[in-house]
Amino acid sequence: MPSILVLNGPNLNLLGTREPAIYGADTLADVERRCRALGESLGSSIDCLQSNHEGALVDAIHDARGRHAGIVLNAGAYTHTSIALRDAISGVALPCVEVHVSNVHAREAFRHHSVIAPVCRGVIAGFGVAGYELAIRALAEDP
């Protein structure tokens, strides 16, 4: 059974309470539950991890090599700044889909650029937490 890592960065532990007009009412626990249920229906196991610390996210990406077939990554604000995450994704050579709950291109200008997107298979933004499910489907159907 192929395994997919769903990795969430800083402040995503606040989903459901942080700016619900932008990020919605679903909590991170809700997102993880939905991801695991979808994975099960697709014959994939889903491991979920959230950290507010860049190094922990880099470590999780490194640990994914040999354990997971792909990564779904919502790097939060690190999307726009973290060369370390970009290099980790590139270094492990696993397919990765970048996910954003909000439409980052309809928000502040600093959110319009991702340093991570060039090393990802694709980017999904603006579909709320359903973006995680779209990413899982993309990886499960074409690892």
C-alpha cells in the first residue's frame, strides 16, 4: 500500500480558529481525518504531521524518503521564504504537491511567490481544505 505524507507548517495547527473567513471552520484534526479517510478509500495510508518549526519540517521530508510515495505540503508562510524546505524536497526526489487553503494570488503580494513550487509536481490553492484531497488524489493516481 503506497503511503503519502501530509505535512503542515506554521500556524496550521490554528485552522478552524485563525481567520475563519479566509481559512474556513475545519480544524487541522478535521483535515487529517478527511485525508486518512480518502487515503483508505484509495488504498493508500496517510501519515500526518504539523510543526511550527522549519527544521522539524525538513527532518520530516528527509524521513519520508524510503517510507512514503509522495508528500502533500502546506508549508504556510515558509512557502515564500524557505530555501531549506525547497532543497529538502529537491533532495529526497519524492513527488510533492504544494497546497494552500486560501487563494494566495488573491491576497497580499508577498504571498504570490513560492520558492517551493518549482520543485513540486503541482500547486493547489484556493479550494479550502478540499485542496488536500485533490493533492492526495493526484499523488495516489500518478505517484
